[in-house]
Amino acid sequence: MLSTPGLIGAAVGVAASGLIYFVVTSMLKSQTVDSTTSAEERERSAAAVRMVLLADIPIMAAFGYYVGQLL
């Protein structure tokens, strides 16, 4: 059975990682163009950052669930 404090912790973890995801992606969109890197290279690095941040969402949910059960 799922615990209520665990679910609250999971929701907090999802909200925190979702907020971080949207903040970082908006920063990547407003990034100034550097003449030393190509557009393809910038897009590839931005895609890698987005993938890491998307993978962070379920990890933070699981961590939040665990911490919620401890408290």
C-alpha cells in the first residue's frame, strides 16, 4: 500500500525537478550565441541537458517518496 507522506514527498520531488527542467530549458533558449560553436553543436548539447533533466524527474519522485516515508 502506498503511504500518504510518501506520495506527498513524491509530488514535491516531481514539482521541484519539473521546475528545474523548465527554468533550465528557458535559459537554454535565451542563451547568447557563441561564435566558436556551431548551431548543430549547441542543439546537441541542449538536447543532452534536456535528456538528463527529464531522467531526473522519476529519480526525484522516487527520492521524494522515500524521504516522505522516513518523515
